[in-house]
Amino acid sequence: MNDGEARTAETTERRERAPERRDRTAERGDETAASPTETTVEVRCTGHVRTAIGESKLEFTFEGTTLRDFLDAFFAEYDVKDLLIAETEDEASTSGWADPPDDLPGTWKKNPEGEQTRTYARVTVDGTFNEHLAGLDTRLDDGDRVGLMYPFIFCC
């Protein structure tokens, strides 16, 4: 199997696991202090996050099993929280050029205030926005891929 086929097989396996994650939410307080769980994930960074960290891909090991645990540990080591996480609703949204319709199609949900990403920034787990999973309580397994994205935006 060549490198391209191996990557394709790995991506397929991750995508097959992703639907399981939709129903996986962390049970807070079920881990004992005597035996913390370590999880190792692959982190992919783009845009301003990549510039701040200095690399686009790295492995990161942290104590815990949730996206919240990962972000707390990652932000303690790398000073990029202000690039990704919005503290207020105003930091998480922007006014658009068109008014939204009264009845939006589909299901629209977002993380609670203080757990939302900044305008244009995104945190993904295996390619799915965390808002479409269990938010910051999404369970992470060894080998999952966490994307931290804050693109460069240029205007005319």
C-alpha cells in the first residue's frame, strides 16, 4: 500500500468513526483523581494559529478525554486562546450583508456563550465542527484529529 492509499484508508476509518461521536458526550466527574486518562491527538493548525504556534501539524498529549480538557491543556502550553475562543456573543458573530430569513432551514445550534469560537475561527474534531458534535464536551480518543483554524482574511 503506498502513502496515498494509506492516508485514504486512515481518512475513511476516521469518517466511519465520526457518526459514533455525535452521540458521545462526556460524563463529567466519572474519572477519578487517582487515575487520570491521557489522550494523544493529532493537531492541525491553519492561518493565524499556525503562525502563532510555528507548525501546522503536531501530536499533543493531555490529561482527560474531552475537547474541553484538550483546549484547556493546549491553551496552557500555547497562547492562542484569544485567536479561537470568543468570550462574548459579539466576538462570536458578525453582521452579515443580508438579513436572515424568519424561518431558517435545518437545525441551527451553537455552543453556549463563552464556549463559542471567534468570528471565522473554527475548532473541528475529525473534520466536523464541534458545534455539530457535543460542543466542548465532545469525547476525544487517541488518534483523533483536532483542527484549530483561524484563516487569514483579506479584503479588497
